[in-house]
Amino acid sequence: MDAAGLTGRQGGLKPAIMQKPNEFASRRARFLKRMKAGIALVPAAPVAVRNNDVTYDYRQNSDFYYLTGFGEPESLLLLTTAHPRHVFVLFVRPRDREREIWEGPRAGRGGAARMLGADAAYPIGELQERLPEYLADAGRLFYRVGVDRELDDTVFRALDRLRGRIREGVSAPRVIVDPGLILHDLRLRKSAFEVEKMQEAADITRQAFADAMRATRPGLYEYQVEAELLRAFRTAGAEPAYGCVVASGPNATILHYRENRRRMGRGDLLLIDAGAERDYYASDVTRTFPVGGIFSGEQRALYEVVLDAQQAAIEKAGPGLSLKDVHDTAVKELVRGLIKLGLLKGRVETAVRTGAYRQFYMHRTSHFVGMDVHDVGDYYLERKPRPLRPGMVFTVEPGLYVARNAGVDSRWRGIGIRIEDDLLVTAGGCRNLTADIPKQASEIERLLRDRSRLTVRGR
């Protein structure tokens, strides 16, 4: 590796801001309207060291990017209603000819103001000097304490300086509020632009799964299938939204298995949990299929239970209902199937109430998806399940995991199955963004018999 590769990807402007600059201005306006009065500080993500002088690939903080469309580190967003001229202020890295030779161009204060429409832009090194001016008489400070100790110290020093000017009639903010209380609620309901990006991510994921299924063979290693997923993501100009789970045989009973090192056998199932991220928007999909092309009797029986539970949960979902409703529907179907197969005994209602099913299904059925694969947003409001509203995107991902040491007939042991799709809530119901990725058992077997048919065309 030459030195040019040491800093990771730290480009300033991603495609989204160039395509839709007004999208970000609209987000800031909505945030300010909800904030009513005060000042908000949202920092960029730090650069993380991988080892010695090598960093991890840089990925901007989702909250910061949501409001700015700006991808550079060592930056800070300031939004205020208290300043007479400035509402949107950025602190950024200054231009540096020497560093730009190694790392690539920086926007600098001029570029940040010109391209992003900031009312003012300053070098990040001037934050400590200029922050008291903006904090003065601001009333409330929207800032998340405890994430960045160095930035905390800078903010607290600025507050102390202002408190020392009380006899001059200058006041410091008296209340500090987490900006996520506003920002994460805004992020929860996606705009048409965001839905478009999420559909792009889903379509790239669809191609990746087709490539992975086509490549899977007995005798290959899990990491060789993972390579097909990563190739498809990168070829489409995307990246993985999270570390790929490629879990064969008993590894599929480990919920977040990540080693991806096992050699696959003919009788194994392969569980793949993977998703592309496109312009900061994620997809999250799981499919389970037989490595050798044919489900065994036990594998297919459990698979059909999971698929029935997922389909029932998808049909249940819609505006006004909650993710708890979705989960409860999936659990009831899973329990019904487990009792039918003899893995659980008794009545459905009793097994649900006592949680007897949790030895086979130990996670929730849904989570929100967006800029973060496990996206922001409260699941309960005032201790009541939050109703789904148009624009929300969430997963439906029931599963069954029979551990190798489970106290059941040996023919069921070591089977892990999960099926996951991403749903967008609409005014009339839900739209499955990932519906085109095959999941019917008979369709999967048919496609695996003739893997050349596993091709994907654009929408």
C-alpha cells in the first residue's frame, strides 16, 4: 500500500447533495421549525484508526449528513435561531495543499459556503473562539453530550465564558437537549427522495443475492459467497450497509455470525443476511436456501413455518398498527407451526404467553431501516407501541434457530432459518421494497436447478 491509501474515503460531497441540494435545505428548515428557538450543534463522525497510521474507510455521521449532505470529517454543523444574520453555519477543515496531495481535495470554508449554501463557514480550528458568540442568548442548546469528550470540553468552556458575562447582560443557554429528540423523529419518515435511494439499495441487493445464489456450491467456503455479495455491491457503486452474514449449516443458528469461514456441505442450508448502502441509505435482507439445491424434509418444513409467519406479519402491517402488532402476528404463526411439527407442545396461546418459543426464536421481528440499518426512531411513545405512519421503513424478519444442543429430535438440530424483507408504509398499506428477491421454497429450488436463470434486469 502506498501512502495515498492510508486515509480512507473522506470526500466532501456525495452524489445525493449534488442531485438534490434542496432536499437538505428542506430538512434543516423542518428541524429549525421543530426546534422553535435555540442553537443546535451536530458534529461529523471522527476518523477511526484501524492500526498504526491506517484508518478505516470513512463514513459520515448519519445525523450530520442528513442535515448537510457533507461527507468530510473534522466538521461541525451549527443551526441557530438566535443570530441576527446566520442560521446555517459550518466549521470545516481548511484547504491544505500538502494534505490534499495525499488525501484528495477538501471543500474548505469557501466550498462549504458556496456548494452547501451555508450562511457562514469557518475553519474547525476556530470553533473554540467563535462558539461563545453563537451561544450567547440562545436559550436552549441542542447537543448530544457524552459522545465526544474533546468536543464536550469545548462546548462547556464556551458556556463557562458566557456565564462570566452575566453582568453584561449576556446569558448562556440554561438547558441542553439531545437534538435526536427532533432529528430522529424527522428521519423516521422518509421523503420521496429517500425512498428512491432505498429502492436503489434494494435493487442492488437483489442483484447481489442472485449472484450469491448462482455461485453457491458444496465445497466452497462461506467467504467465497461473501465475495460475490461484495463484488455486486461495489460494481453498482454501493457498499455493504453492514458486515455480511454468510452462515451455513449450524452457523445459521448464530444470529450475528460473522466469521464466514466454514466450508459448505451438500446438505447444508445457507443463511445470508446482507444489504447494500446507496448514498447513505441501507437495505437489509435475509434469505435462506439449500447449498445443494434441494431442501431436506425437515429443512423445508421449518422453512415453510418461517415463510408463513413472515407473510402473515407482512399482511398485518399497515398505517395505524405497530411493530408490536407485526411481531405478535409472526410469533403466533411460528408457535402454531412449531406445535404442528412437534417441537413445542400444548396450546398456541399458552406457548406464546409463557415464551416457550424463545428457545427457537429469540429476537424481535422488526426494526426501522434508513440511513442506519438499525435506524433511529422511538418504538414506543408514552409507553405505548408507536403507530406506523406513511414514510416509515421497517424490516419483517422472523426466524427459527434450532441449536445443535437443543433438546429436540436430532433431525431438527443445527437448522437455522431467517427470511427478511424491507417494507415501506404507504397511505393504503405497505410496499415491499425487496419483494423481487426469491423466497418461495419451490421457486428457490427451481432456480438453483438452473442457476443460469438467476439473472436480474433493471426495473
